[in-house]
Amino acid sequence: MKGVRVLDLTLNLPGPYATWVLACMGADVVKLEPPKGDPARHMGDLFGRLNRGKRSVVLDLRDPASKPHLEKLLAWADVVVEGFRPGVTERLGCGPAEAHALNPRLVYCRISAFGQGGPRRLEPGHDLNLQALTGLCHMERGRDGEPRANVLPVADLSTSLAAVSAIGGALLGDRDRTVLDVSMADALLSWTWTWDAVDPGLQLDAATRKAPPPVKRLLGPMRRRLERDRLYAMPQYGLYRAKDGWIALGVVDEQHFWEKLADVLGMKRVRKLAMPVRTVLGPLLRPRIAQRLRGRTVADWMRRMTEAGVPVTPVNTVAEAVREPQFARVVQDGVVLPPIPGARVPEGPAPALGQHTDEVLGAL
């Protein structure tokens, strides 16, 4: 992305994270802000993390006096990223038609809640609405069966990476009058639909047919609960309390991992249980696993299970995760890079509001 010039018309999270990734890949990002600034400036350190290395230009796009400057910025850019509802940029005079009249090779990326088409296209929507619409809240149901939202704004962030992928593909292809319609709802539905295919191990495959008849009879009544819990229905997959903290066991269908875990825990009588059987017996096995794990410290279990080859990690806070030696390659100067090979921390902190207005517009 080195040498690629990006005009960022976005606010808050989905667009700014996408353009932050582009900046980490070497793009020159000019962030166009309204006179009051991006609302993320008032959300703790979020603005600082999303906008490091960008340049801030203040223009009031509703003021006709800003139009000559806007037109010069559109002519300068290789990529425009906007995050308004459909029709807003057209009213502001910087929609795709106006932009391409000035710069036919401009890659014009539009990020919106529901995309530029469909019955909901003009409706407002934020991350929670899209989690609900695409099925994620039902995937997150708790033991009480009520739908819940994911605390991580996965609709925003999945959309950001979808936009980066689309922009990268457009820059490599035929750029003439390119318009990219990136929908947050579409991005998240792609993830929820993919994960909806996960079966918690209840198909009567060869391993299950070897299960004793009483276990087979349990399959029907247990299906709904297990479908709700998905992987977390498996007693060997989940978070457990140790003596002084928490650990995460990540055993799924691998029989050899289950056998190693059973050996470490001293549960040799159940080590040969196949995944469908131990999934159905989860309500019985989980308390036994929990009881054993509470007897030793996190460090002790990490040592024992790592030596045995069991997938296990500590349950970190974000601050602890950043200090993990594993992440040293993606943490530079206290900044966590996006998951793009070759990404680098852009020079300079996040800009003050309008810090580069004179510099950028003067150069144009």
C-alpha cells in the first residue's frame, strides 16, 4: 500500500479501523473531519488507537465554500472510504458520480449498515442491531436461553476487514470508476452463516454408533441444548477456574488431545470416550474436570498440560495479552498492529483536530 493515497470520510469505528489498517500497510491517509471532530475523540483512547499516523483536515462539507477543497482532495486520492447512510455523500456533493467525474480511477468504498440496496438500506443501524439481525445474539444465548450480544463489536470489525480486502482487490484490478458497496450486515452474516454449520457432534457417525444404547437415546432431547452451546457443550472445551486464576481448554474433536487431557487430570476411566459421547455426557464430566483443575495454580497446569501437548492457554486480560511473548512481533512501541503481514506502526500519533488542514490543502 506504500504510495496509495486514502481520503477517509468515516467516523467512529468501522471505517477508521479499515483506514488504520491501510495506514499500517503504508498508505497515506488523510482524515476529513467535521468542525466538531470525529465522535471517537471523546471515547477514551479509541481515537488514538484508530488514527495514529493519519493526517487530520477539517472541512464543513455542508458549507459550499468547502467544495473546491473537497474536489482537490478527491482528485488527489487513490481511494475514498465513506461511512454515511446511502444518499448522504450525494447530498454533500461527493458521491461516486461526482468523485469519478474528477478522478475516474478512484476506488470509492462505501461502508453502511445495510448496504446501498435492499429494503433496510435507509435505516440506521449499529453493531448491536446487526448482531441481532444476523443471528449472532441467538448464538450467544446463555444458560437461561435468552439471546445476548457479544461485547466485542464484531459487526464493525468484520466490516473493516471486508473493506480492506475489497479495496486491496480493487487496487490490483481495473480501477476505472470502481464503487465498492460494503455492508456491515452482509459482513457479519457471512460469519454467522459459516459458524451456523457447526454441529456439536450429534450426527450418528461411526464413532457414535459405537456408543451404548442409553447414550443414543439421549441424543434427541439433548440436541437443542447442545446446538445452543455449540463447542461450549463439550466439557473439554471451555474456561475453567484454577487455584489462582483461569485457564482455557481448547480440545475439540481430537481424540489424542482428549486422552492426554484425561491422563493429566487423572481421569483414565473416561480417556477412550469418543467426542459425541463425551459431549452428551458433558453435564457429568464438566464438574469432575472443574474439581480437579481447582486444585492447582495456573502456572502449574500450564506447565503440565503444555508438556503433555494439550491445547491450553491462560485467560488473560487485554493488558496481560499485550505483554505475552507470543505477541512481541505484532506489538510495536505499545501499539498492536492489525493482522496483516508486513504491517508497520505509522509514524506519529493520532492527529489533533484539523492539525494538517493548512498543510494538506496548501499542498493541493
